[in-house]
Amino acid sequence: MVKCPFCGYDSSEEGFKLLRKPWKFRFYTVKRIECPKCHGVFNYYYGVSPRSNKVSVFVIRVRPRKR
Ligand SMILES: [Zn+2]
């Protein structure tokens, strides 16, 4: 599940709009995603830490909702 950091909308990844091809950042795969509800844009990081072998997920806000 992915949750929008702006409006709290959550859905599976398919429920969001992918704005560009995913890319790699360290051990993360990064997806730039637009929320279909509020049109805020954020980066979704997903990766497995090579040290702890645990899944790590976080989001970074890129652009808040536009009017
Ligand atoms: Zn939203």
C-alpha cells in the first residue's frame, strides 16, 4: 500500500499515477507518484536494507497539491 503524504489517500500502487520511470537510489527503487485525489507529487522509496535485511519504505514530498 502507498499513502499520499499530502491528503492521506491510500491505495495500491496501481491506484496512483506514475510520473516517470522508476530509478535506483542506493538500495532503494524510487518512484515518482502523483496522487489521483489531490494531485500532490511525491517520491516513494522502497528497498531492502543490505545490513538489516529489512524492508524500508518512506516517502518524500516533491510538490504539494495544485489548485
Ligand atoms: Zn493526495
